[in-house]
Amino acid sequence: MVEAQALAQLPGIRHGFFERKNGASQGLYTSLNCGLGSGDDRQTVLKNRTAVATRLSLAPAHLLTAYQHHSPDVITVTEPWNITEPPKADGMVTNVSNIGLGLLTADCAPVLFADATSGVIGAAHAGWRGAIAGVTDNIITAMENLGSQRSKIIAVIGPAISQNAYEVGPEFIENFLAQDPAHQQFFKPSLREKHFMFDLPGYLTHRLERANISAVSSIEKCTYAHEDQFFSYRRATHRNEDDYGRQISVITLS
């Protein structure tokens, strides 16, 4: 589990960006696969999720993950839900203690938010679609609706695919340049003609800094490059593997 210093020092908040280690899954899912949507054995995934919950002093039923669909949609969590019928969302916020807001990723960026002064936390699953559509902005607004102050919010971008591993085509970059020509700074030429390398963590950092929150930091670990630590959708795709595991990132209020 990777902890961010910016969050670890906050009173009343527990969190972790979990790696793929120390779990029970086998094969493609070795070993801490927490994705119920994967093809892994369901009971094994539940066992892995229980281990994560225990590490953060949570009841297993209070470790929540939504049905992520690459959107800017954010929900306010007031109580646990049935994990077999999760709501659709890519962001969650809460001011309720001992509810774990969990994000499942395998190259997309997990972003954890906290305002310790107001006792409000948030979590955003930020792939490129959700990022450009404003999922992180919507998290901040939803936290404000719970009494948080923008100037008190800290955000940390967790392990995600790095620019050196994220090649995209011409249609991809056009989406970002149409939003703002200055977004060119997050792309560098690829070895392939008319292709580029995209800096997702850099784009998210820029977007969060422009939101005028208290502080933004990033855990600079590439999910694609570090196979021993992280699952990666793109790495699995390049190898023509049938499926891939998902790591989990969690934040909770004491």
C-alpha cells in the first residue's frame, strides 16, 4: 500500500493506494485483484477486498466501489450499498465516518480528496474521458455542497499510466485541443506518425491546480511500467491477454 504524505498527516483520515501484492488471486489476477467485474473467482476477489478493508479498519461491507463508466458523474454517499448492485458513478464524496470510498483502476488515475477541517472526503476515477469531462471539478463542487471549503481541499493523484506508455491517435488529441489549445503541453510526439504520448497525470494536475484547491500532488508510479506492483489494461492488451486485474485506492474518515 502506498500512502501519500499529504493525506497521511491529516487527522481523522485513513487512505491507501493499494498495489497488486499480498492477495489471494492467481494467474493474470495475481494477487490483490479487487475488481468484481473481472473474470477472477468472485470469492477470491471478496477475500482480497476484505483484506483491504481490514488494513484500513473498515467493515468489509463498508468498502464501497461504484460501477465506473468513464463519466464525470459524482454521487454523495450516506450509507453502504449492496456491492452486487452498485450505483453508476466515477466519483464519490461523503462526510460519514467509516465508509471507504474505493476506486478500481488499471491505468486510469485514482484521485483522492480530503478536507480534514470540514470532515469531507472524495474519490475520483479519472480516465481520459472522465478527466476531460470534469469529474475532478464535480468532486470539488460536491464536497463544497457538504460544507467543505475549496481552499482547504487536498488532492492526490495515485499510480496511473505515465506519458511514456500512453500512445494516442490524432482523434484523441483533437478532443483536448478543442477544449483548450494550451492542452498541447500534455502531448509529445510518438515514434509513429500522427500519434502522440499523453500525460494524464500532468493534465489532471493542471486541472486541479486551476480549480484553486489547497494543494495537489501526484504519486509518480507508472502502472504500465511496474508489472510487479500494478495491473495495467494497456499492458494486458499489448500482450493479447484475456483479462486483467484491478488495484484499489481507498479513502475513509475515522
